[in-house]
Amino acid sequence: MSQYIKLGLKLIWVIVLTYWTISGLMAKKVEHQEPFLKQFVQYWLPLIIAILLLGPGEWYGHSWLRENFVEHSDLVGTIGLSISAIGATIACTSRHILGRNWSLSVQKKEDHQLIKNGIYKIIRHPIYTGLLLLFIGNALIVGDYRAIIAVLIVFVSLWLKLKKEEKLLTRIFGTKYTEYQNQTKALIPYLL
């Protein structure tokens, strides 16, 4: 697989992480949030494990985790890079639309607003959709079974966080949010 594909993937991750860091500084003040240890165990630890699973193959020696589930070709790498770029675009655009209402963990913000414009018209959690696509594209580029495990870990972690957010948003917005739930899907338009 071409080094340009791997370089492109690194660049996508740098852009996403840089944008997240800078835009996170402008978020609204928190009114209520979960304790740090709970946040770390439920959200950060699974993501750290997934990222480590996507790390250099040498870390995993000659174990079954290094077995290919897909060929390491430029075609597969280009498809993976394209999926990652689409995911990064969805995640960053969705993050931009949320503006100051965005939060890293499940929390209530001061003057919390329900955002239903842009991509939020059809998906309630497009940031998670984008992040999942970013990880799926990354997994195709890695091409090993360890990457499938990483995607599954990220999916379960985000799904559990999504469910907590839905409970919080229902408490904050009541029937306004349940009506929004009935009009949209959580992650995939018209499906899930």
C-alpha cells in the first residue's frame, strides 16, 4: 500500500484532532457533567484501546490479530482513505453546526439548545456517524482483524454514550426531543 495513503490518513486525523481541540475551547460552560473517572472509563479508555489496536502492526507480532481480512492494496487503501475523509468531513461539519452546544462528555450546558438544522435534520448523532466512518476507513487501511475489533469497540462505546445523551436530552427538552427522535434516526439515515 502506498505511503501516500498512510500519510493521507495521518493528515486526516491531525486535522480532526486539531479542529476538535480548538473548537472545544469555545464551548459553552458546563452546568452538570459526569465525574472524570466515569468519563474516562466509559468514553476515553475504549477509544484509547481502539487507537492502540490500529497502531503499528509490529506491536502484535505474528498473532491472529495481524491476519488480513482485506488485501493491503492501493485500491483498498484509497477506498479506506475516502471513507475516512468522508467521516472526518461529517464529524467536523456536525461539530461546527453544534457550535458552542458541543460537549466532550454527556453533560448539560448553560442555555442548552436543541440543534435540528443541517445534517441534524436527518441524523441525531452525526458526529458519531462521522467518527465511525473515520475508524472504518482506518480499519480498511490497516486491513488486519485487530482493526475490526477496534471498530466494534468504538461502535459499542459510542452507542452507549448515545443512549445516555438521549436520556439527558429527553430530560432537558421533553416532548420536543421525543418528537425529534420520531422524525430522525440516530446514526444512519432511514435505517438506524
